[in-house]
Amino acid sequence: MDQPSPELKASAGSGPIGDADDAPAARRRDASLRERGGETLILAVAGSMALILGLLCAASLLFIIGLGIGAPTLAWLTALLALGAAAAALRWIIAPDRPAGARAGRSASLLSEGAPLGAESALTAALLLITVLWLAAILLAGSVYDWSWDGQHYHQELVIQLARGWNPVWESFRVADVGLVDGELDLWINHYPRAAGALGAAVYGLTGAIETAKFFNPLLIALTGLYAAALLRRIAGFAWLWAALFGAALALNAVASAQALSFYIDGASFAALALIALAGAHLIWLGPDLKAAEGRAPLLILTAAIILSATLKFTGLVFAVFVLLFVGFAALWRARGRIAEILPLAAASFGAGVLCLLLLGVSPYLQNLVVAGHPFHPVMGRTARDRRAACCAS
């Protein structure tokens, strides 16, 4: 296993943002980072997370204005809006710092001229990798039937209803309207977070194959493993083989592996939390601000992962808060109490919260608060209903 170079250790220990006196050490650190690589993998993860976030935002926006994502035209519109958002995010990530904002210890761009593949080649490689990851995830998911109970009973039904044009913001789903007999299903579909359903419905609307809608599970497994491997190589100095093995061990945990080709979302929820932790570690080590090109990718990944976790499951929101608290305390300790240096991390977390509240959290969180008096209805609140008791009673 390769060990971090003394130059990299020295530069990392000198503080998140170098001073003018640390310029030689900062240059040595930048040279060491360029030799290690990992820029392409980080760009691919950031671009994929931007695409996921774009799909969720586009779907939520269409719901709010009363359109939905059911018609093929609307599915294509959702995809195009998401692609536009992802392209803008990648452009922001690779844009060099303005000369006036450049400081010692900061690279001009994540894809600097000294990158192993060069800026243009690395960006092209990242775009190709994003394409391969998404196509492979969709094809793999579409090749296997999901025979799981909840996968077919609740998660797949949610995708089908969204793809048929159901609008969760303005319409209430009732099982009787679609010829179903399960009286509890409408409760879960109307009031539970539905990020996985929105992602799946968008892809289902494009492919016409329901099984492809569970693409998010293999995709998030791949993104988690690639990001972990890239950070272990780029920051910790691991050999690529060891970085890949540890990344795979993290991503292919028991839950994620068991649910990889099903509509279950526990593995996806873990992946979102892992991406929050990884992006937080990346930011803590780099200590960037919003103008530092090296830090734009983890800021984007962090924001998208927070939103994804909060909109996948109720527990995802709770766990994301705890992970962020841990990351925040670690960042504050790393910055030696200098609050100004962790403002980018706080800004990304706050921005994700605002976006969840004003756009992605309208349904179901705000709806549940208005209708039932608690954002976590039917799990909590005056009218809470225990799902396990309901299942046992049926």
C-alpha cells in the first residue's frame, strides 16, 4: 500500500488554506495530486449527482406547476432539464479561478494543465464514464425482474402511478381509482418521500420498461465506490488496487448488494449518506471556499447527496443531519476553530435544506405538515399509524 508523500503530509498539516509562506509546500501538494490523478472519477461522480439532482428538481418543478412527468414528452422534458443542469454544474466545476481570487495553496482548476490526462481529455473521459455508468445501470436493472414484496407492492406501484401522470402535489392517490384492493397502499404512496419513484418514473417514461426504473440502486453503488477509491488514491495516497478494493467494500455492503437489483431503497439511502460523509471528508482535507475550483466538485456532491438522502426516506433526513453534524464538528476541529473556513460546508448544507423546503420537500413534507400536522406523517404525529401493525392486521 502506498503511503502519502512527506510533501503532501506537510502541506495537508499546514492548514486547509495555505498562507503565502506555504506557497512552495502548496505547489508540491498540487504536483503530488496531479501525479495521483482521480480527477476523472471525481468529475464523473459530481456530474452523475448533478444529473440526479437535476432530475429531482425538474420533476418537482413540473409537479408544482401541475404538469407531472407521465407523458413521454414530459419525461423527455424532465431529462433535458436535468441534462442542462448537469452540464452547467460541470462547467462550473472545471472553470478556473479568476486571477484576483487565486491564492497560494489553491489549484487554478480541478483539471489543471498538469493533470495526467490534460484538462480536455479528462473532461471527455468523465463525460464518457458518466454515459457508461448510466447506460450500464439502466441495462443491468432492466435485465432482472424484482420479485421482492415491497419492491412490487409499494415502490414499483409508485413508479407506475407517477409514469401514468399522477401528480402528488395536486392529486391524492386512491387505490380504488386504479382497481387495487390494498387499503393501506394509498397511505404510503401519498405520504412517504418519493425521490426513488420520481427518478424511476423519469427513466421508465423514456425506456418503456418498468424494471429499468430501479437503475438508481446499481448507479449509486458505483458512484459510492468510485468516489471512495478516488479519494483514497488522491488524498490518502493508496495504490489504485487497494483504493479500488476498499471502495468496493464500502459500496458493496450487505444491504446495498442484496437490494441492488430491486426497488428497495435502503441501499440507496446508505449510498447517499456515504456520499455525504465522503464529500465532507474531501472538503475538510481541501478546505476550499466556493471560489476554489478543487472544492467545487465535493460541494456539489455534498449538496446533491443531502437532498437525495432527505427525499428518499424519512430516516434519510434524520441520518443526514447526524452525519452533517459529525462532519461539521470534524471540519471545525480541522480548521482549529476558525469558523470562516467551514462556511462553504455550512452554505452547501443550508442551500440543500432550503432547496428541500421550497421545491423538493413540498411533497410530501409540507403536505404532511398541512394535512396531518406533522411532516413525518404517517410515521409520527397525532394521526400516526404503525405500518407493521397495519400489515399484521391485514
